[in-house]
Amino acid sequence: SEKYYVSLYGMVTNAIYVFGKIFSFIQPIITGIIFGFSYRLISKYKENQILILYFLFFIIFNYARAGDGATLPLVINQFLLLYITILFRRKQKYQ
């Protein structure tokens, strides 16, 4: 029907919607910093190859499919919590 519709925002449209036309470049910078920081954390240790595969396939696929709104909470809440748990267990193992 003409009265009901759903707007499907892309990544660029979402950046413009959140930050405006002038500052829309800030969102990809923030996202890149968060992804880069997360990747540097897991690539520090050679034993984390399975975690690197998880990061590359699941998170990047999710970002391409659903954008920032679905991926950043996943990275911040789940991935970093998992990494902190792994580090805590590693320190307990070697003490």
C-alpha cells in the first residue's frame, strides 16, 4: 500500500542520518578504530587463530549484512567480553 513503507538505510545513509552531511565521515572512522583495536587484541597471540577466524567471518559478514547498528554491540559486548575471559583464564593457567 502507498501509506505504509519501510526505509532501508545503508551504511552511508545511516552515517548521514546520525552525524549529518558534514560530519558523516566520523562514523566509519569510529567503526574502523573499534574493529582495528579488536583485531590487534586477538592477533597478539598465535593461539588465537580460531578467534581471528570468528572475527573475520562472523563479524565482517554481520557488518556487511546489518551495518553498524547490529555489529558494534556484538563487538563491544560479546567479543571483548570473550577476549577478557580468555585472558583471565590464560593468566590463571600460568600462575
